[in-house]
Amino acid sequence: MNATKTTAAPVENAPVLYTPENIMAIMHISRSSVYKLFSSEGFPSIKMGGILRIEKTAFEK
């Protein structure tokens, strides 16, 4: 089997808000690790209804 390698898009082309999937690709971590990070105290995530996001500028700090 051939494994395909995926790469994250350059940060400068990134959207204003990151999704958990964006963070997974940028940090190369699992989905469960991303959700732990989003729920940790001090992590500047935004919850809109049931949707989690983080502002690009807050993530890059």
C-alpha cells in the first residue's frame, strides 16, 4: 500500500478562525488532543453554539 502524506496549508493562507481540524493539521496532533486543548483553561477558544473555533491571531501568540 502507498501511504499519502498530507501537509498543512501555509499559515499565511489560513482563515481568520481556525477549526479543530485546522489545529490538528497545523500541530500534527490527534482529534482528542485538540479537544483537550480547546477545553483547557487559558486556551482562547470560542464556542459558538456547538462549534469550536479559535482566532488565528490568538492561536499564533
